[in-house]
Amino acid sequence: MIELVLPIPPSTNQYWRAVLGKSKSGKTIARNILSKQAREYHALVKRLYTDVGFTTLENEVEIIVEILEKTGGKDIDNYLKGTLDALTNIGVWVDDSQVKKMTVFKGTANDGVSKVRVLVQEINDI
């Protein structure tokens, strides 16, 4: 089992930014890119876990996500995309499509520090 404690990710509403560009034919097109907040969050999580040395999980996984905040915060589902993408980015698993079961709790951070605690376990370990 892998246990990680991450900072609170940016809200899903702040995660993507639409940008306009031109296609090869000159037509205006819109595409979504990671926002500056999302890129900074990924970089922070990568710095925190660079030297941890866990083995990337390749099988289906089950995760428990515990969101702990100083105050009420965002809707519970707004934390998940950033958290799962960050775990993919640091190599916990190959792709977040491996997550087949997820349990999510939200509570108060007793120590006054907002965070996301994640437990990851391969399903074949259960």
C-alpha cells in the first residue's frame, strides 16, 4: 500500500484554460490546456515526491482519498482531477484509468493544514 499526503489541488474550475489558436488552414480553433495553477501544483507534488522511490503500479488499483481542510472549502468532487493527475505525473501508476474503486471522505484538518491524504492499493492485494 502507498500512502501520500499532498497539498490541496486547484479546483476543477481552475484546472483547465481555453486558448484560441490557428489550424494549419488558418481556421481559428479552441483547445484546452493545463492552467498555470495546475502546472504549478504538478511541479510542487513532483518536488515533494522526487526521491521517494516507490514502484509504479501496473495493475488495477483501489484508492481512498481523504480531503482535510481548515475551512469548508470546495465541493468534494473538485479535488479529484488534480489529485489523480498529480499521482499519474509522479508515477504512482501508469494511468489514472487503473483506478477501479475510489472512496472519498471530506473532513476538517485538525492540525490547521489543508491537505489530501491518499491511500493506494493494487486490487490484487486485497
